[in-house]
Amino acid sequence: MHRGVIIGTGSCLPERVLTNSDLEKMVDTSDEWITTRTGSKQRYIAGKGEETSKIAAQAARRALAMADVSPEEIGLIVVGTISSEMSMPSCACLVQKEIGANNAFAYDLNAACAGFTYCLDLADKYVRSNPELTVLVIGAETLSARTNWKDRNTCVLFGDGAGACVVSADNAGRGLLGSYLRSDGRYWDLLHMDAAPSMNPDINASHSEASFILMNGRDVFKHAVRAMTDAVDNVMTSVGVTSEQIDLVIPHQANIRILNSLIERLNLGREKFYINIENYGNTSAASIPIAIDEANRQGVLKRGDVLLLCTFGAGLAWGAALIKW
């Protein structure tokens, strides 16, 4: 049986670092308050020439280099993002242009923070049906463009960045072992972002004053921990993997309180969880692929390891996946 296996990883972060001390000068907050509630000490903020497609393309180049795959060998590019610099064409098409992947077809997928995991599941299904296909999977965000910098409850959370994986077919037992994806649109208002004002006044969104991120943090917390725990339980049961067999867990880096509650509920052992939110903040769809690339390049991930991913975001959308590295 062919499965989608990750053969190369890459990531890209903007140059500018925004620290908690910097945020203290912008809103009524403190380093202690931010650290306690989010776990972040800094995050990266995009500047000129660092639009979503640009940092996504750079992450892609690094993943391709590791995989020893040329851009022309890519058959599909799928980008998980909610913050492309254009409404159309897709960020994926802009990445295609940037890297010269002229033989690919390309599109975006919007599942907010769950975007990369959704994209990875999609890539696996493509290569299972067509083992000759090589897929470039990217999670990329510039959430600084959609952050209300006057709202201390949200502006301390988010950062910019991109992560990428090259996925190809493997029939030797490695790759995506299984996934469990869910969504529930009934709770869309807990975490959402309006589009730019409509030119048609009859359908103009009236949920907020501008197109920035709005969140009910308390309720998001409750849903996130419960949903990710359920997703992990389901994917482990469906694949037949026990907690002892899991070598590493890379969760979406939402905030440290969610992560701590998830660690407690899953009971897999804190030492198995890869946490890097201190350095990057919440980068939405980019958080898991950035962490995968970091763990891979540091040698934390080893061939044959069983890797568990779990994620939660706006939609509400969430899921979990098991990978044999």
C-alpha cells in the first residue's frame, strides 16, 4: 500500500522579531501577563518583501532542497492559509510562480489553524491514488496583517511564518498512517475574521468594524482541548497505535494554557511533546510545519518514529494525524 511520506521539510520566518517588551510599549500589557497566558516571549512579523507567498516560497525551496526534488518535479502545490496577500489568485499559484513549479496545479485550502493537517491529509490521498505524483504542502501565514494591534487579548498571540513539506508515495510502511478531521460551523463566531467590506451593501458583513481576528478566548479554550483530545483518541484507535508507540507529539502551538491542558488530558508524557511557542507565538496553519522542520533539522525526529499531530482552529475545524517518519 502506498502512503504519503514526507521526504523534505523547510521553513521561513520574517526578519523582524517582536518581543513581549515591544508589546508593552504598544498596549496595556506586560511580559509576565503575556508569558503566563500565551507562553510566548517573541514572535516574527513580516516586513517589506515578506508577503505570505514570498515566505511560503522560501520555505518550499528549503524543503525541496532537503528532498533533492526540483520544482519541475512537483505535480501539486496546496497551501493552507487564511492570510494570503491576495484574494485571487491563490497563494499557491503565487508560490508556483516564485519557485518555477511549472508542471504543477495549485490551490489554497482554508481551515485556519488546522490548515496544514487538512492539506497533509489531502496530499496523502492524492499520492495513494497516483504514486507518481509529488506534492508540495505548505502552511503559511502573515497574521500581522489581520491582527488588531489595539486589542491586548489577541495581538499578543499571533506571529508570521511558513513551513513546507514535500510529500511523495512510499510503499515500505512509512508515511501517513491515518487521520481524523472534523469541523463544526455552528461555532463560527467564537473565532472569526470578516472579509474586506463588500461592494454590495446588501451582503456586507456587519460582524465587526474591520477585517481583523476576533476571538472568544474562554470558549475557544474549552472547545480546543476537548476536540483535540477526541481527535487523538479516534485516530489512535483507528490506526491501532498505543500511547507507548508514539515517539513525538507536535500539536498546534495555540497558547501554553491549551497545550498544558492537552498534555494533561492525553496522558502521553510531557517529554513527548514538542513545544516551541515561546519563540514564534501562534502562527496558525504554519505552526505545525515550522515545528516539524525544526524537529527534523535538530534530529529530534528519526526515521521510523511515530509522530502524532493534533490541531484546532476557526471553523471550528480540528483534527489529528499519525505519521511513521
